[in-house]
Amino acid sequence: DEQITVADYLLTRLEQLGVSSIFGVPGDFNMPFLDYVEDHPTIKWIGNCNELNAAYAADGYARVKPHSIGVVVTTFGVGELSAINGIAGAFSEMVPVLHIAGVPSTTQLKTRPLLHHTLGDARFDVFTKAAEQVTISQAMLANKVQATAEIDRILTDCVSRARPVYLSLPTDMVSEKVSSKRLKIPLSRILPPNNPDVEEFVLDEIIKVVHEAESNVVVLVDACVSRHDVKDEVKDLLTATHFPVYSTPMGKTTIDEEYDRYGGIYIGSISDPVIKERVESANLILSIGALKSDFNTGMFTYRIPTTHTIELHADHVLVRHAHFPKIGMKQLLPKLTSRLRDFRCQASELVVSKPKLEVPVEQTNDITQSYFWPRVGKFFRKKDVIVTETGTSNFGILDVPLPEQTIFVSQILYGSIGWAVGSTLGAALAARDRGLGRVILFIGDGSMQLTVQELSTMTRHGLTPIIFLINNSGYNIERNLHGMNRKYNDIVDWKWTSLLTTLGDLNGTLSMSYTVRNKSELEKLLDDPQFANAGKIQLVEVIMDKYDTPRALKMAAELSTKYAEKSAKQF
Amino acid sequence: DEQITVADYLLTRLEQLGVSSIFGVPGDFNMPFLDYVEDHPTIKWIGNCNELNAAYAADGYARVKPHSIGVVVTTFGVGELSAINGIAGAFSEMVPVLHIAGVPSTTQLKTRPLLHHTLGDARFDVFTKAAEQVTISQAMLANKVQATAEIDRILTDCVSRARPVYLSLPTDMVSEKVSSKRLKIPLSRILPPNNPDVEEFVLDEIIKVVHEAESNVVVLVDACVSRHDVKDEVKDLLTATHFPVYSTPMGKTTIDEEYDRYGGIYIGSISDPVIKERVESANLILSIGALKSDFNTGMFTYRIPTTHTIELHADHVLVRHAHFPKIGMKQLLPKLTSRLRDFRCQASELVVSKPKLEVPVEQTNDITQSYFWPRVGKFFRKKDVIVTETGTSNFGILDVPLPEQTIFVSQILYGSIGWAVGSTLGAALAARDRGLGRVILFIGDGSMQLTVQELSTMTRHGLTPIIFLINNSGYNIERNLHGMNRKYNDIVDWKWTSLLTTLGDLNGTLSMSYTVRNKSELEKLLDDPQFANAGKIQLVEVIMDKYDTPRALKMAAELSTKYAEKSAKQF
Ligand SMILES: Cc1ncc(C[n+]2csc(CCOP(=O)(O)OP(=O)(O)O)c2C)c(N)n1
Ligand SMILES: Cc1ncc(C[n+]2csc(CCOP(=O)(O)OP(=O)(O)O)c2C)c(N)n1
Ligand SMILES: [Mg+2]
Ligand SMILES: [Mg+2]
């Protein structure tokens, strides 16, 4: 067998997984590894401004590149702890990210001298302990004998369970020679088969329930459909059955929104009334990949009795009140599809009213939230990647149906603001790899302030996202939740249109920035083909009223207050 | 007893500790508490751009405000994990910081619904578990009965042990009513007395050793002198004995550098040769508050035999090879001083050569590292607060003697870059409270990129630091450690002089920015009284050569490589 370095082994595995960009920040404990990254023929070192942004970027990259993973490299202690919140977000939202921490040499890990980046108390394992909280697998490459097996183990966990994993890479392990033998066998993504007896039983149960529902069945797709890679299986099921399909916020664009049996976004009480009625009046909801978090369910306001529900999950199935552990949807779905074909005729009669994209006619020339979202909806094109941030953007976008093959990226469960900037960087690199369309970010002024420097990295790598920066004088979403007029919800106003030139486009040739203060200005810009196809990074500062809030957010905030009050009374 | 809210109890305690500024970022789980902060008559909410920067600011604040603490408020999960690296830095460097995480209500902590900001798996305790790694005490305010005692417990730990502590504050506990009784008793800072017999024994031992050394004793002050609040005790000892005194990098300015018995910075092999000779040839080193980390000791190159050493620490004493646990220096020092008085006459004869501030005359008009540091040395004034960042700045400043009553702030052990920006914000607020002089930051272009947004918060609060931004096209310190010409050590060049206007000084009246490309330009600026006393925030971009490295850093990097090689061979 050929002997290769641990670094090359790892990079070859990453290459096999389709990784073309690695994010992170150098440090003396990871630079020996970065030499290999920089010299790698197909993998590119991105070089972020800071580690949190790098982790967010790895997350965004993985989201837009299915079957691949995001990779972030940090340095011992200072770097890895800076990134940990981004890794936690990937855990929460089920995004496969590999966090490589360059750490002191194996000798130093044993002798534990008083090195920089330590806590000064010889506890060299604290950072790993912290990482254990937010990753599903960890490997400490303590010797070369186990190295390749350990790398394979965590990478397999990462891709098959769609969660972050952690690799502690000592400086002296990087260049150790190991056998390349294992590389010939690709990492397995194949899930173990379901127990055939139980599976058969579950299929029978489901068919029975669908029968009872007289084919009045609605499919609800959620986050885990894309996270656990059953998009194709679900598409087959829908094509075979013609069941109407709705999506949750976290499932948005999992099903092509132009698909004629797609009926829009269901969010409990926050839903558009027509959608709410259609979903809640169905005799049966076939929920696939549900992730019923507060903001993903309209603050837990589903009005769907359990007796009307089947839930398919990555590792279990629920049929009404019955639990079937260890029955995975990926394995189950093809069989379910072939059994459900027979319902197609009846199901085809169920009416789906397609969400419409109507720009309201308003008296004011101000850019209102109610006008803005449908209006940008008209600007979107096939294959665009649309990233939104926690805040008004995450809610405003929900009512906008998106063109076919668009990819919607957001962090609705974890909701760490600033994430969208890093994520857009990663998404843009992934989109470039995949030959997708434009990458378009919607982000609030408050959120942008957390991670703004990463705009610089976008320019550095010639990425050309369009960034809509909603300038509404602070934290609008927070005002709605608490302290409407509190000063802590105000922020410093920035010269937003100078950001791109200040942060790297020194002679102004690589970027464009605009401020739009009213509808006419926005229309003009959106209708300008030069803007739509600029091939440069662009930032549009959109001036909106401090108190203007999208419909869905207003309702969510009200429900949130009610929910908090209710749960306070529970005890 | 008067009943007050938990929030007011906590804020009153903080006020008693001299806290006037609280750092952080709002979130729905901390806003109920922020209402109390915003309404507090003497405590100000700072409102940072992101949580890591806020933690760094709390750290900087505490460093410049002895006997007070830094306070940072974050929101559940996303906020607290974003801040954790800043808290870890405070742990490492022994800075008293209180991290308050606003968390879900006590009911929700029990029922654990699928809330935003969670990992989606009902583990609500992961963030606290992470915090436990980097704080010395934690309190979860689960009920009002224990609330005030718990608050007092962690605050006492914070101030007496000079390390960060963590408070988990559920939304519904904020307004619970508790007795204010305990507030009448100030938090104790008094340390338990040393065991008198052991203490007496130790004193005798020390005197014996000093005798043997024929009064040829040199005092070496280090980080823990200021961290563990024995500055005054050490000063008394020095005045009483006239022993020559030297400092480590982390101890810089603990002893007034204009004090006539102060001889400069000792860093093992990296020291100025005269200093090295003076220290290492002494018969005895009385080391006080040592923290012998790699960069603080010239990569462990002290040439001082243990038989020539006495070490006083916060909780133990070492006399040559003998260990005396639980003998604290704070309690010991006054007694030691009175016993050592007798050596004064002899000690006075020991010659101290004061470090001189000489600006070299060079052929080139380029701003070199060797010229820059002494030159800015001439610009410093009494009571200035000087903050330096990991990189060339941390090393360049070492050879510059500082005027009396200046305070030097740096993070030499933990070395997390970006820290200095947040830290400068905190330092500037503390300096304003204390009526100190100017706050002057030296930071590299690479480091500034991690946390740049916090410049905005400085402007917001009318702070007026002078920021010297060393533009040397990337990570110079890293180049010296590994990969001199590697691309991963390059960064994006920014329009540095546009930062302050872009990030908040919209009409350019609150700030000034300059670029200096050569010595003449720098001289002119430094000699301009308007610059020296601007009363505005100012940023000076200093253009330096990519490969130019301060003497001490070059030596440290070489030693670092040697050290790594040596420790690799050890096994
Ligand atoms: C890291 C982090 N810190 C704090 C919060 C709390 N938070 C949620 S939304 C928000 C304000 C967002 O403001 P902005 O981006 O301006 O959005 P908009 O005004 O459009 O609502 C804050 C502070 C968070 N979610 N994540
Ligand atoms: C959070 C963090 N990430 C990475 C590092 C590794 N690191 C140490 S110094 C440095 C470069 C600093 O560059 P710059 O600020 O430009 O300093 P200079 O060029 O003056 O040396 C880096 C990346 C670190 N110490 N902390
Ligand atoms: Mg906003
Ligand atoms: Mg630099």
C-alpha cells in the first residue's frame, strides 16, 4: 500500500465527499495542516476573518451542497471556542460540518506545559469537552495507528447522521505516514435496513389509516427531508400519489414551489387562512421529517389531532398514537410510495390553491414590509439561492412563493443572528461549485453588525451575492417580543453603502452599493437588468420603518408572548 | 426587610462593586433583565455588536478597574456560546468577569419544549456545561429562596479568586421579589489568614535565604500581582527594601516604570542582555505572582536555578525546592516587608540600570518596527492606558519603558486575537470612570478584522481612544512561526481610514483617521498637539513592511520552533 500523510489522507476523504472549500483562520497549531490545504490541487483555503464566521460559512456551504460537508479549521482553544456557537447551530439544524482543531503536539498534550491559548491550569481537554456538547462524534488523533480509522469513523457519522463532528489534530500527526488503503473504499452512506417485519407492519398500518382518511391526505414536508436526504424519495411519493403537499418554514423549497400540487407554507395559526383551512381540514396529515420547534410551528399552534397524523422521521415512525422506533423514513419511503400509488385517482381530486405572488397596491411610497417581500419575489429566478436571517427577513420571506429550483436557506430553529453573513459566503461557494444561480441575502441591520467582516471574504474570492440590508433602525423582531421602545433595541446607524469598499473593494470596481428609500427607487433597481446580472457583489440598503413588521412575525410575536404566559401558569 | 426584585438585588450588588457599564447583546431571554439595566440610575447598558466582543469588553473593563468586575449579558445558547471564548480568556488571564445568561423560564427549563436557540434535543443544560469548563463558579437561579445567596456566592468567588463566574438567569426570576437584607453587608474580599505557624516558618526560611544571598536579591513581578491585588503590598516591600525590581511581560506597569529601582522587562533569553545579566546573576530572585507561560518567559528560557528562587503566589509559596501550600502572598507580604527592612542598606547598593527610550537613527524613511516602538514611546503620557494585541504589537511594546501611572493591558497567555478591540472599549469606559488619561490601542491588521465592528460601540459612547493599526499585509507573527510566504498568512487589505466613518461616524465629526507611510508623516502626526489631545476617536494606519518583525518577536519565534522540536524529541 502507498503511504501518505495523515493530512493527505484526510484531504482525500474530503475531496471524495465533494469538499472544494475549507473555511477557517490560521494559528500556530493548525498551520502545519494548512500547508497541505494550500497545496491541495482541488481544495481551496478560504481564510475567514474570524472563526465564528468560518463556522457559519461551513454550515452554509453544507446546506447548499447536499452529500458534501462543510469543513472549518481553527486553532487550539482560542479558535475552536470562537467557532463553537456556529458548530452548535449546525448541530441544532442538522448540518454536516467537520470541525478540525489544530492542537499542540502529542508530546505537549501529555506533558501539558504552560502554553499560550491554554487556560493556564494544565487542563488541555477543556476545549474538547466543550466540543462534545455540540458534536455527535469526536476523534483525537493521538497516534497514527488509529488515525485513518478514526477519521473515517467521524466522517461517516457526519454524513450519515447529518450533524457536526470534531477532529483534534495535533501538530505532529499532520505529516505522519499512514496507509492509503482505506481510501479505495468510499465512506458508506447506506443506512441499515429497517426490520422487515416491523416495516411491513408499519406499511400496513399506514395504508389502513390512509384508507380510513378516504385519501383526503395532505403531505407536510419539514426540515429533515433535506437534512436526511429523502428529497428524491418524497418527490417520488408525491408524483405517485398526487397528494397535496405543504411545507413548514424550515422545509421551504424542499418541494419545488412551482410544483402544481404544492400549496404553500403551513405554520399553525400563523398560516395564510386558506392554507390553514386546507391543512387542518384534511383527514390525515402525512408529516415527513418534522421538526416542531416554536417558530417553525407558529409557536406550537398546529390544530391537527394526533389521530389524524402520521409522522415519518429519520429513525422512527409515528402512526397516530403508535410509536415505531428504528423504522427509518429513507428506507421506508420507496415501499410506501409503491403501496400508495393506488390512491392517486382519488387524491388528484383534492384541490390545491397555489400561493399567489401579488404585490399590494398601497397609498404610501414608503417601502413597507407588506410590499417589499412580494416585490422581491418577482425579482427571483430559477436556481437562485435565497438566504434569510433571523428577524423580519425570516418571516417576510415565508409568504413569497419561490421559483422552481430555488434553494431557501435559513436558521429558524437555532436562530443565531449574524449566521446569515457567514452562511452566504459558504452558500455562494457551494452555488458556484454547483452552477446554481444568484445568491441573494436578506438581513437586518442589527444582524449584519455581528459578522459584517465576512463581506470582505466574499469580495476576496470574487463571489457576487446580492445583499438586501434592511435598515429599520434596530432590532425590529426584538421590539415585537419585548421592549418596543427600549434603547437596548436601538443600534448604531452605519454607512451601509460604504461597507463593501471599506472592507476590500478598495478601488470600487468589484462591488456596487445602493440605498433605496421608497418604492420607486426599489422598483427601478429591481427592474434594471444590470443590477439583476451584475456579476459583482452588491449591497442594497433598504430603508424601512422602525416599527414595520411582517404579518407572520407580528403574529408569531403575539403568540410567543401568549405562549410564555401560558407556560408560566402551567406550574 | 424591604423586598426588591432579583434584578435589582443583582444590580445593587454590581453597583456596590463599582460596576458602571454592562456589556452584551439583547435577546428574548434576557430582555426582561435589560429593562432593569436600562432603568438603573448609575449602571449603563453598553449594547455591543456581538457577544464575543462584549465578553472581551467586560474583560478589558475589569482589567482597568481594579476591585470592580466586568459584566456581560447574553441570551440563551446562541449568545452565551458566542461569548464563551472571551470568558475563557478571562479565566486564563485571571480577570473577574460575571457572565449573565438570560435563559428560558423556570417552567420551560423543566418542560423543555422545542424552543429556538436550543439544540433541538431537549438538552437545555449543554450551554451551562460548556460554561463550567471556563468559569470557577456557576449559579442557576432556579428559585427565589436561594437567589440572593447564590448571587452573593458567585460574586464573592469572582472578586476573591479573580476568575469568571456564570449566572443562569431565567426570564421569570428577574422580577421575583426577594429580601434586600443581605445587601447591607458588603461582599467579603478578605482572604482567610494563613496558618500562623506555617507562615512564621516560611518567613524564617525566606529571611534565611535572603541572608545567604547576601542581600543580592532581585524582585520579579508578574501577572498575578495585579490580578490578585497585591500591588500595594509589593510597593511597600520595594520601598522598604530597595531591592531592584524587574517585570515579566504580563507584569508590565504593575510597578511604575519610572520608579528608580525598576530595571525593565525580564523574558529569559529574549531579554535585553543587560537585564538578563542583572537578573540571572542575582543570588536570589524573589518572584511574586509568577505566571510562567511560554511567551511570558521567552519560551521557558529562564536561567535561574530553583535554589536561587523564592516564589510567592496567591495560595502557596515556594522557597527553593520547598513547597508551602495554602500560604497566600496577600497575607504574607506585609509581614515579609517588615522582616526584610533590615536588608535595605545593603540592597540599596545594587545597581539598577534604567531602561532607556532611544529612538534609533536609521537610513530609511520607512517606518520600521525598531524605530516605531521607541518613537511612540515618546508620545505616551502619565496615566495613559496602553492596550496591545497579540502579534507584533505585544512584542514591540516590551522594549518601551512607559511613563508613571500608565496601565499596560494585553492578553499574553491566552492570546486570542481580536480581543484587544473589545478590550479597548471596556478599558476606555473604565478609564473614563477613573479619570485616567488617553486609551491607546496597538493592533495588527489581521487582528482588527476579527472584531472590527466594536469600533462602532466606541463611537456610540463618545469614547476617544487612539488606535494604531499596523498595516503589514497580514499575519506577521504567524509568518515568523510557520509559513513565511504562505498565502494563508495574507489578508484582504481594507480601507482602514474609512472604518470609523463607515461604522458610525456618519458625518465625520466624531472621528479622525490618518495613514502614515513614513517616518516624517508619523513624526508630524505624533508631534501635533491636536492629535495628541483630539477628544475624538482616532485611527492611525501605520504602513509597515510585511516581513519586518520586532526583535523580541523574532527571538520568540525562533525559540518557539526550537522548543517545539525539543519537546517532540522528549518522547
Ligand atoms: C447571536 C445572537 N444574539 C442575539 C440574538 C437575539 N436576537 C434575535 S433577533 C435580534 C435582532 C435582529 O435585528 P435585525 O437583524 O435588525 O432584524 P430586524 O430588525 O429585521 O428584525 C436579536 C438581537 C440572537 N438571536 N442571536
Ligand atoms: C482567535 C484567534 N485566532 C487565531 C489566532 C492565531 N493567530 C495568532 S497571531 C495571528 C495573526 C495576527 O496578525 P496581525 O494582527 O496582523 O499581527 P502582526 O501582523 O502585527 O503580527 C493569528 C492568526 C489567535 N491567536 N486567536
Ligand atoms: Mg433591524
Ligand atoms: Mg499584520
